[in-house]
Amino acid sequence: MTKRIFRLYLIKPSHYDDDGYVIQWWRSPIPSNSLAAVYGLARDCIARQVLGPDVQFDVQVIDETNTEVHVGRIAAQIEAADAGMVMLVGVQSNQFPRALDIARPLRARGLQVGIGGFHVSGVISMLNGEDERFKEAQALGISMFAGEAEGRLEAVLRDANVGTLQPLYNFMNDLPGIEDTPVPFLPANHVGKTAYNLTSFDAGRGCPYQCSFCTIINVQGRKSRRRSPDDVEKIVRDNLAQGVRRFFITDDNFARNKDWEPILDRLIAMREGEKLDFNFIIQVDTLCHKIENFVEKCARAGVKRVFIGLENVNPANLMGAKKRQNKITEYRTMLLAWKAQHVITYAGYILGFPGDTPERIAHDIEVIQRELPVDLLEFFFLTPLPGSEDHQKLHRSGVAMDEDLNRYDLNHVTTAHPLMSRAEWEKVYADAWMQYYTPAHVETIMRRAAVTGISTANILLLVTWFVGSVTIEGVHPLEGGGVRRKYRHARRPELGLESPLVFYPRYWAETVGKVFAWAALYLKFGMVLRRVDKDPAKASYTDVALTPVSEQEEALEMFQSSDAQAWLKQEKRLDRVRHGEDMPESTP
């Protein structure tokens, strides 16, 4: 019996650069967990024959950050099948315009298209769908999916198989458990298109905190939902079997995963008992070191790099953003704990809180360089992302925000600042990268790495990546990659096609120029590394940031601002109250 063919394309769109071209690479950064999760669910649907035994699935996976999207070919392939659809997966706000540009010609040919991800879920959760681009997508006949696909994907596929996709699948009030559900997975040939042959998965979802700039809590909820140790082991073993051994655990805060310890114990047993070779990048909060054995077990389980949401060193800024869990008195203790386990630390740092000025930001970065033993600092604009409390408040108050969603990538200004003009704010951002990554401070980072058992060669690669992404490629390091690809036809439609006589000579000249610029940057920092490695006294290096935390901690410059002093006074009073040494003031 001849089987019917259902052809499914899973596409994770990229977004446009400032010249209107899709940001794409020969080797891209970390792959999308959303794409891996939906592909894992699709594999399960195939195995269970959810469309019946007479239907043959053909599933194609495309990450546009490393693969060109040929819309015409995709349309022809679906038209040649008996049924099918395109799912634009994990679409963030800055990727939504590109997603619509992919969808329009498909819808013009009558093909079924769906869009899911953080933007759809965020505007449903916080704005009840009151978003112009969301409405535009609905007017095009695109099916919108809000929420998570575990237990729901098969219903969408069944609808698509008979041509009856719903305009909106809304599961925001019914977030599923993810334990023992089909696990995220991407084929090795897909993972091989990333810079480090790196794949990703989520061990848990949800965050208990209330940061006003964050979309996670409003899209994934504040309740911890997590995969079992068996699930995580299966993910690792499935990938090891196809030669993939590097993982990014995408949990916004792995330290708040209630099963962090049994998961880490399972991974430790695999590494130490079976001698399996794999490693991880994770994300945590600034209080993770206070969890007994957490940092030590992370290192034993194979964590080589950790991203920490430091966000700021000014307590007033942190409180204003409801980042109350970040206590600047714990920063050095936390960073030194990771240093003791030879783990490279990344820290996110937000520029543009209401009280920020160019002078204050420059001062704070100088303090971080001198007093905090963080390796890599990543700068971001304070951005009212759709789906966040900040965006909801500005939207409801009628405050002007940038209408172009493509700019909501955390490295563009999208709304006004009370103390800085747009030009001043943008200059602060550019200056911050240059101030932190001076050759002198890069040498300090390398010396700290050398004395704490961290690979200085890895530091060289990462520092080069970070600085080059910003200064050479003009993108944030998180969306940087190896060898930029540009396709003349992959440009925002409203900007129009450039002449081949203009586009191609410029593109190839840019590419050659960038290769030389990257080589020069690597050589520049490589000379710094050479100086560090050849120093006979490198093992005895120390500085303020590396000194053990002591009772004299409050003498550091980080605690001398009026905001820090007021915060310290309040924290000491609260501590006395907690210990019954002081009574809280009564309120009349």
C-alpha cells in the first residue's frame, strides 16, 4: 500500500543585522533548545504513528543561523507531498519580523504555517495578544502557538494533516510537566554546524524570581518543572552515540532546579565511574554557591563554563529591577567558589538602569575589573522585551518604544532613558566593551586564570570571540559565529535588493578584511598570553579580586557608593531582626 507523505519543516529563524541581511554563519553559536525539543517531540510522534499507519513523515530541521532558508524549494517540497506544514520554532521577539518574511510567500501559495516561541507566548501572557506584529501574522492566516508543545504537538499535526489548523493554540494556562516526556534531540550533522560541535537541552523550566526585565517567568512560569535524571542521562547517551559531547543546559537558573543534585550525581557517576567524556555550560544565579556541594558537584559533573546573571553592582538598580536575590556582598564569594573549581565564569551586565550615567557606568566597570574575579563580562542594554513586566508597564502607560521588533535583541536601544540621550546610551554600550577588554585587563584575566588552574588558551579564544564579534562583525557575542555568510536575496523586503555589482564585491572585500582583522586581534591577545605563560612568577600572581573574602570586605570600593552604603545598612538591620537582636520599626 502506498503511504501518504506528510512533510514537516521545523525552522528556527535568525534575525536581521542593521543593513537588513539575515545574520548567518558558516559555524553558528549555540543551537536552539526549542528546535531540539520540538524535533524530539516530532520523532516521538513519528514512532507512535499519530497520523495513522498509512502516513509517512518527512521531517526537516533548519537553523537559519547556519543554514540558508530556500523558501521556494521548501514550498515545492510540501506541495509535492500529500500534506505538510512549516513550523517556525522558538521565535523570539527580534526574530519575529524574519519569521513573518519567511511565512508570507508560503502563505501566498496556500501552505500551512505556524509560529511558536517566546514572542507569541509573551504577548499572550502579558498583553492578551495586543501586538501589531501578532495581529499581522493572524491576518496572514498563520497559526499561532502559545505555550509548550509537550503533549500538544500531535494535535497540531493531526489538524495540519487534514488542513484544519486553528488560528491560535493557547496553552499558557496549562504548562505541562516535562518529566518522562520525549527529550530534546538534534542530529549530529545539524550540531556539527555549530562552532564547538555543541548541542543544547533544558533540564528544567520555570524560575521562582520576579526580575522585571525577564520574560522567562511569564512564559515558562515560576513553578519548577524538570526532567528526571533518567531523562538527562538519555540525552547525554543519545548524543555521545552520535559523537556529540558538549552541551549547553538552557535552564535560566540550573541552581533552582529542584533535582539538581540527583541529576549531577548521575552525570558524575557516568564521568567518574564509566569514564565517559562530556562537558557542559550552565546558567545560575549569584546565590548558587550557598547551596551545599552545588559548585563542587557541577565541576565534577563536567561543567566547564558558567553564565551568571550579575546584572549590576549597584544595589539600587538591582532592587528597581526586582533582582533582590542579587546581593553584592556575595559576588566575590560566589566567583571565588567557581574559580576554586577551575570553571570559567561569564557574567551578564545590564547598561541603562534609570539611575545610570556614562560616568557611573565607567566607574562601576573599573571597580569590577579591580575587585571581582569574573572572567568574561557581557554587556546588554536594559530592554523592555515583549513578555516582560517592564514592557507591559511601558505599553500600558503609552511610553514610546521602538516599533521594529528586530531591534529587541538586547544590543539596541529601544526606548528612552531618563538621564541619557539615545546617542549617549549607545556610546556607553560601545565604550563598555572597550573599557573592559583592554589588553591590560585581558592580561589580568589570563593571570587570574593561570593561577587558578583555568586554561589560558580557552580564555584567549573566548576573549577574541567576544571582542571580535562586537568590533569586527558588529553583533553581540551571543549571536556571533565563524565566517559571516550573506545572501543577496536574504534581505528585509522593505530595504530592497542591492545590485549584484554592488553586493558581491563589497561582501567579498568585507570577508577578506574581516579575516585579517580576526587574525590581528587573535595575535594581539595571543602576545598577551605569551607574556603571561612565559612569566616565571605566574604561579604567585594575586590581586584584590583573588584575595580571600574577609571581615574587611566592606572597605572595597564596590561598597562605597551612597546606594551601596544605604543597602548595607538595611541588610545589617534585617540581619539583626532575623536574629532577634532588633525589632522592626512599627508603622503608624
